[in-house]
Amino acid sequence: MAKSEAGSPYIYGIDALRFVCALMVTIFHLGFASWASPVYLRPYTMPEIENIAQPGWVGVELFFVISGFVIVNSAAAASALAFLKGRILRLYPAVWICASLTLTIIATQDVNRRILWNYLRSITLYPGGPWIDGQYWTLACEICFYAIVFIMCATRQKTRMPALALGLSLASTAFIALLYAFPDAAIPAVFTETAWRAIPFYYGCQFAIGIYIWLLSQGRMDRISWLGFLCALATGAVQIYMAGENTSDRTLAAAGHAFSSFPAIAIWAAGLASIVASVGYSKRISRLPASFLQSVKTLGSMTYPLYLLHFAIGVQLLDWLTALGLAPLPALVLAVAIVCAMSLAVCKWGEPPIRRVLREFLDRLGQRAAGFQAKESRA
């Protein structure tokens, strides 16, 4: 039976949900935002699928919930350095490949000093942005959360994960209440519309929900944790409602009508139920045919490169395909298929050799640091 980083059965359902979330965000960006957002406004429209594509943005919130679960689960049985090494090996190989591919596509239209600086910020995962592609902003949020968990590992506070979940829940609740009460205030907007949004105020409730699901799976939920969980769930629903209203306002002119936030809330709730079910039935799921489970695991591995590649490259593909005379919907299907194929190539053949070299480098670095510490102690 496959094992996760923490030694528990590998949670294949999480991999499947990751891929579904990435596909939702891809369809949202390519099938809706590319023509409905005033930032892009491509010459084609796809009103036939707007009601399906429009709520796909909520896949990002589900990514944050999954991260809350997966990262705490990974940290539970790892030292601080092992946790840091695992995050480096997970994040950097794909971003080096995908940012380079995105730069190559952008260079067919334009390349200048600003784009090159954006590329350098992307491949170093500099959290401040701007980056080679807009969706990299979520990596800054992830890295900020990773940093908090790393600090807890380094200070030997891993047993206090319930306190972390409660802190994120309360901070996020207070912030979103402030944002809801004063929607035009300048200070809250700093933490939703600038690089400071990486600090887990606006999205902290989503990370907290993931941590609470992990605590639930470990049988570590006390009364305070249950209250924090309910608080995070309520705040998460409000956060999605507000984000949905904001997305609807931005796309109102192009789409010609407003969109309700409730489909996104329903998808989010279904996603949370799927995470709980995936964890609760992980042992049963792991007994399914090995070939099927390997395919699901591959889809999970494709998720990260798909998220990094889909927007700039997907929109450029749509431009090229529609310019060649293909109708928007067939062009969308073909563009999604191409970026999925690229993602598969990245995770199957691109990342492994880079990760292997990077792991060897980190291992040598760790050995040298250990040798230096031993020498200092003897001195």
C-alpha cells in the first residue's frame, strides 16, 4: 500500500480533487475570464458555457484548503530541515520549467526588461511579484503558509497545530468582518489587492479548514477546535461570497449580466466533503486496481504544472486557434488538451531529473553543514 509523507495511507482522492480544481481554474480563465474580464477582453466569446466556467475560480480556495491539510500532514513526521527540503523539491523544478515555457511563448509576441525581471522573480519564487504570469500570486500565499509551518517545526511547536488553526480562523474572521463592514477602506484592500495578500488574512480561513480536517483525521478535535472549525467554515463561505461578488462586478459589462456567488459556494462545500471523504475512505480507495491508482497519482502530479502553464500559454493558444478559423469552443477544448499534455510531459519527464540533481545538491549541502557543526562542537 502506498504511503504518504507522514506514513499514513496515500490519499489518492486528494490527487483527484487537485486535478479537478486545476481544471476548474483552467476552464474559468480560458473559457470565461479571457473574454469577460476587462483586463483581457479577447475578440471571441463563449456565452454558451459561462455559467459552467464562471464559478471555476473557487478552485483556488479549494487548493488552499488542500494545502492546509497536506502541508500539516507532511510536517507532522518531518524535521524542520526535511520539511524545508521537501517544499523546495516540490516547488522549484516545475516552476523553472513552466516559467521558462511561458517566457518562450511570451517572447513570440514581445520581450523586454520588465518581462525578464518578472521571469527572474518567478523562478526564484520571490513572493512580492510581479511574476511571469498572473496566477503565480497564489504561490506567494502558499509560501507564506509554508513559512509559518516551518517556523513551528523549527521551534518544536508542531504539537500546537490546533493553535495555528484557531489563530488563522480568528485572524481571518476578524479581517473579513472588517472588509465586509468597510468595503471601500484602503487598509483592508492592501491585504486583498497587493502583494500583502500573501499574508493569510483573507485566505487564512481556507488553510485553517484544511488543518482542522487533518486534526479530525487524527482524532485531535477538542471543543475549542470544533468551535474554531465552525468559525472557519462560516468565514470561508463569506469569503467566497465576497470574492464571487467581486468577480461578478468585474465581468458584468462584458458578460451583460451579474453572476450569483452561490454556485461557487456549493462547489466549495462539495469540495470540502470530497476532501473529508477522501481522507476517511483512504484505505478503501488504496485497494482499488494499481493501474487506476497510478493514473490518479499522475493526475495529481500534473496539477502544479497545469496551474502554472494554463493561463498565458492557454490564452495564446486560443488566440492562435481562433485566428486560424476554429470556433471558440473547439479551440478551448484543444487548448486545454494541449496544456494538459504539456503538464504531463513536465511532471513525467521534466521534473524528475531536475529534482534528482537538486536533491543531490541539497544532500551535499546538508552533509557539509553537519560536518561543519561537528567540527565546531569539537573545537
